[in-house]
Amino acid sequence: MTGKSHKAQTPGRFGVYGGRYVPETLMAALEELEREYGKAKRDPEFKQQLEDLFRNYAGRPTPLFLARRLTEKLGGAKVYLKREDLLHTGAHKINNCLGQALLVERMGKHRVIAETGAGQHGVATATVCALFGFECVVYMGTEDMRRQELNVFRMRLLGAEVRGVDSGSRTLKDAINEAMRDWVTNVRTTHYLLGSVLGAHPYPTMVRDFHAVIGREARAQILKAEGKLPTAIIACVGGGSNSIGIFHHFLKDKKVQLVGVEAGGRGERLGEHAARFHGGKPGVLHGTYSYVLQDDAGQIATTHSVSAGLDYPSIGPEHAWLKDTSRAQYVAASDREALAACTLLAQTEGIIPALESAHAVADCVKRAPQMKKSEIVIVNVSGRGDKDMGILRENLKNC
Ligand SMILES: *Cc1c(COP(=O)(O)O)cnc(C)c1O
């Protein structure tokens, strides 16, 4: 079924995963997007525009930083941090938003919709819409709006309209359903700016390509600094975009271990975590076939994580493929481990990571001491912790 190669055989498929499971009304839009992206990819002008935005707007290249005190403390492998937290808006998400915004312009559309859970993707989308002068509507569950008041304000300040979704659990998956409904209705003028390597083809491939700059830079940077490749690369996995972004240019380097860290939450039972590879089964959610956390009747399970960005019941289809072919390994870090790792990084390096990224740091804390001093690990710090101050303060009372 899965074969030996990690390469997808057909466009939009990663082994058996991926595909395009959407209502007929969206097929034309997805085909248009695929065509337009295909053309853009081959156009040197598109490449140049994107590089210019990466450099002069987002702040690329991001540094690869040797974490000396953390390395010393862990007593094993040398730890480097890829600093996506230093990007404009505070996380890697801007890479993808800029890429898609350029495509919207090329398609002659002027209205962008997006869904958001904690608000991070909504803020990045509202940001690029302001930059490009697009109308922007962000769907958000009313429960999430209540929890993330400040991000709702931020999006509105950037000129976006935030539409509350009052159905279901009033969280991310309900917001996605509503955004899909809007897209079906307004598909001629509207682009759906999806925030991770999820959804129907071409999104998982396209979003990966926009984030592949992370690994392309990291590979050149580590070769320059150390003259060799790392033993392992560690990244957290929500939908899977920052991880696939740093993995992509290392896929062929078979000796480099690729480690994805899922949210172990507060326990192993269904509903207590968001570790799709530790309890999930293949299924279709939001247009793509991948691992999904579901109950025995196939109903989508509720999930929990201290970090909103990892709190999603499915995972990008390319990760499902990398998992089945064993090219990448997937582990989990618990809420408690992530919180401890966050404090550790703050106090050894003066860097407060996003709680999502702290899951990757937590795995490094377990892994690096088992490794030789001559070995290297790179941890992708996907975002900064400013957005998490409320949660951190609540959880680290004796800090
Ligand atoms: C959204 C987010 C994530 C999770 O999304 P991926 O698509 O898995 O990268 C991770 N880290 C940060 C900082 C985020 O904002």
C-alpha cells in the first residue's frame, strides 16, 4: 500500500493520504488554484516577489542560534534553535500567508476568508490582507472569541471582519465549516486562505512549499556553522506546517532523523490530547484523508492541549505518509512537559517560546542528553510566547 519511497506518486496524494474530498461546487476553485499555483511556481517574477516580501516584510532569513547554556545543561548533543519566533507577527504562519496573498492577486480576486482557532492564523491573514488591500473575513467560534479577546481586537484593528460562529462546540472545526460554506457561495471573488498543510489538494503541497524556506535556510546555516548535517530535527506538529517546512529539504538526507512532536495534553484517553498518531485512525476531515482522532462510530473526537495551535483532531496528509514509511517519527509531549520546557528555554537562553514550540523543546530536553556531544539537534522555534502570557501565568503560579 505505501511502498518504499517517501515521494508521492500522484499530485495531491502522499501514498494513500491526501486527495480532494469536497463538494462538487468547490472543484472548479481548487482546480483554478492548482493551475495558478503551478504557473506561479515556474514564474521567476513570483519567486522574486515572494523573496522580497520574506526579506523586507517578514524578516527572513531567520537566525539559526546555538543554544550554549541549554546545550551545557542537557549535557549531550549540541542544540541549535531555528528562530521562526523572530518573524513579523511572531510565528512561521506569515510565510504561507504571504505566498497565498500573492496568488490571490494573480487570480484577480479581492476577498479573502479564513478560519481561526486561537486567532494566530486569523491575525497573520488579517495582516497580509491589510498589506495587499484585500477585504478580509475571519470565521471564529464564539467560544474561541471569548478566550482570545485580544486577538479578535488585533484582527479588527488590522481591518478584518471577525464573524462569530455559534454552532457546535463554537470552536475551530465549526469555524472551518462556516468558512467552507462562505467559499461555496462566493467562490468567484473569494479565496480561502488555509492556515496549515491541511484540506484538499493543492493546499497541503502549496502550503508546504511556502514554508520549505525554513529548512532550506536551516540546511545552509548548519552546513556553514558546523560543516555537517544535524543528527535530528525536532518540530511541533499541529496541522503540520512548521514541521513539514523544516523537514522538506532534509527528506533525502536519510541519516537526518525527523521528529514531529504532537500534543500529549493531560492524559492518554480520547479527548485529553491531540496526538493523532497515538490513538487516531485514517479518515476524512475537512477535505483530506489522513489520521483523525475519532470515536468507534467515526465521530470526530474532542481534543485538548495547553497550546491552541496544536489542538486539532487531524494532521496534514504528508505527515501520515512520512509516519507510515517511517521517514519521520512522531512522539508526544504533555502539557506539563511543554510548560517546563518553556520555563527552561526562557531561563537558559532568554527566549520565551510559544507553547506550541515548547513541545518541540520538551522533546529536545528528553533526547539531547542521550546523544553524543559531537551530535547536533535543530529545534524549530515556530513562534514566540507573547501570546501565551495569560496561560503561562495561570499555569506557572509559583514561577
Ligand atoms: C499555528 C502554530 C503552530 C501549529 O501549526 P503547524 O501548522 O503545525 O505549524 C505551531 N506553532 C505556532 C507558533 C503556531 O502559531
